[in-house]
Amino acid sequence: MRKPPVRVDAVLVQAVIAAALSFAHLHDLAVAAGQDGWKAWAYPVSVDLLLVAAWKRLRSGQSKAAGWSWFLVALAASLGANIATAGLLDLSHVPPWLRVLVAGWPAAAFLGGTLLAHGPDTDRAAAIAESDVIDAPAPEEEHEVEPPVRARTPELVAEPAPPSPPADHVPAALITHARKVATEHHTRTGAPIDTATLRARLGVPASLAEAIATHLT
């Protein structure tokens, strides 16, 4: 049997054409604003990379506010270049404010790309805990017990602390991440990480931190 011919995805072809046109408009606008040579080609690349980084952050489900903010900034830069080069702006006499905006774009793109590419360890630990649906008992709130007024008043019996979850019920992904945190702490301080520091770095309850610590010894 002959294999069917390769199908051409019309949506993908349209996306490539739109990206090429937007790329060319950003290049022309950069040239008009005084950025010639390789610098004019670097501007559309930085805009497209910022769009990809923002889209990846939105797909990951973490810090959606930051993802949407930088996605809209990059989209505004792309749409602005398309509109500016459509005849609404005289590219031979670019206004000074546009020159300043084009010159300041690399710093904004670098800041956005850095913030989108690097997130805190607590966000990754929380994402791992949520993905594995960990049902850990929440720590009870501490209440001050007033001293008894009378000598015959029976003393209050403190309730036992919630038991720690079994060590074999801790998700493997969270243990792997905890090992990385412990290794980084030992490399930086020269001492093994304690349970309190591990709990603070991972952002998990004390009982879960104790269960994780059993796997690190």
C-alpha cells in the first residue's frame, strides 16, 4: 500500500506567513528608528522569544499574571510595528518618542525573559505537591490556655499532635526535589539541612517535612 501524501496543515502555514510578515515589520521599524545592521534583525527575534517564554509560562499554570502581562507587552510590540509600517507612520521621519521606545526595548525584553524563565523554588515545590494531590494534615493552631482559677479545676489534657504521613506515601517527585534542596544547602553551608529549614524551603507542613527528612538520611 502506498503511503498517503503528506498533509499540509493550513493553520501552521498561516502561522508561518503571519510570523514572517510581523518579523519583517519589526525589522523595518527598527531600521527606521536608527537601529541598522544586525541590530535591526535582533529586535524581531527578541519579541518572538518573549512571546514564546510568556506562552510557556501560561501553559505551565504558574504565575499566570506574569505570563499574561509579558505576553501582552510582546503582543503590543508586534502589533505596534505592524500598524506603524502600514502607512500610518512616516518611516522617513520617525518621532523621537518612538526612537526612545525602540532603544529601550532590549532592556524590557531581557527583564521579561529573565523573570519568566527563572522562578523561585517554593513555586516549583508547590506545583509538585499540587500535581501529586498530597492530602497532608494541616497543623493545628496554638491557643493559649488560661491558668485555672480554682485548685479543683481539672487540667486540660493536650491533644496529641497529628501523626506524620507514612514515609512511603510521600511522592517520589517531591523527594527528588527535596534532595536537590538538601544538596544545595550542604554545598553552600557545609552542614546537612535540618527539618525546619527543609520545611521553609519546600513550603510544606511540619509533619510532611519530617516524613521527607526520613528519606534524606
